[in-house]
Amino acid sequence: MPIKLIQVQRKLNVGINTVVEFLHRNGFSVEDNPNTRISDEQYALLVKEFGKDLPEKDRNFAADRAERGSFCERREDRGNKDSDTGRIQT
């Protein structure tokens, strides 16, 4: 579930520019806009780097979201959908 940069900035107590620069250094293309949404994987990476002051519960929650997001992506890749129409093939 995507999260906005402004929410990440408030939760981790870092600037938006710091977040954007960190994601760029790690190979992600992100706009410098507070309303830009980032993936669970990107959020987990930010929590790992900047979330040292967060309670352990929040750090674990971010890691779980990233795991769940990658699981759902893999699950969708295995689907029997026709790539042209997006419909399930029978």
C-alpha cells in the first residue's frame, strides 16, 4: 500500500529532500513532491535507514508491509491473465 512522502517525512523526522536523495542513491526514481507516493519496499528501506528512533513495533510493521507487497507482486505475476486484455484466460 503506497504511502505519501509527507507522511514518511513526519513519521521519520527527516526532510523530504533527504528522503528523495536517499531513494535516488538506491536506484529509485522519485519526484521531489510531498504528495508523491512510494512503495512499501521503498518505505521499508527508509525505515531501516532513518527509523532508529521509531518503536520496534513500527519498524517491524514496515518490514512486514514490504514482504507482503513483494509477495502480492509475485502472486500477480503468476496469474493466467492475457497480457493484452488483462482478462483471465480459461
